[in-house]
Amino acid sequence: MITPATRDAALLASRLALSVLFLVMGWGKLSDYSGAVAYMAQTGAPLPALSALVATGVELGIGVALVLGVFVEPLALLLAAYTIVTGFIGHHFWTMEGMLRYDMMIHFYKNIGIAGGLIALAVAGPGRFALRLGRFAKTPAL
């Protein structure tokens, strides 16, 4: 049986686990911006310099917000959409062959899975261990 305490701990663990990928990748883009721009150009992202800037801001900004539990519901949905879009831009396995196709297919479907976890987090809310700001301050009842 899931108690309110275990539910809140699980939601905190979920927020941390989902955020770590975005924080690590966002930090990598921030610390090597020219490399991020080159990667964006290589994947065919539109306006590579702007794409790298947006990706860095989204990944670090929303990653930190999810860790803190701030505006979890709308930001998790936004990050889910971002994750799906970046899957189509960065992991277009259907244009590749051989092992690269297989590798990119795995990454693409991982993006889809991560988006699913973010949607579930948006529905569940941040739990009790979160900062409370604005209209998203209420934790859903069990």
C-alpha cells in the first residue's frame, strides 16, 4: 500500500531522476557552447547557435525547476514536448542504416519513454517535498 509519505518520496525521486539527464546535458552545452552549436549543425537543427542556446536554457532551467518542485505540472509537460521534438531532430533513425540506425532508434525511443515519465509527473504533481509558488502550489489529493 502506498502511503502519502512514500508517495511524496517517490515523487521527489522521480523529479530527481528525470532531471539529472537534462542537468548533465544542459551543463555540457553551457560549458562547451561551441561544441553544442557544432552538434546542432551536425544533426540538422534549425539555426544551430539559437538551437544550442534554447536547448541549454530549457535543459538547465527546467531541470533545476523540477528538482526544486517549482511549476512542475506545466514545466514537465513543456519538457515532455521538447523531448519528443528533440528526438525527431537529433535521433532520426529512419534516415540511417546499420548500427547507427539501431543506436539512434534506441535513443529516439528513450526520448519517448522519458516524455512519458514527464507526462506522468505532470499529472501526479510535485508531491510534498517541493517549493510552492503561484497557482500550481497545491498538491493533488490522494
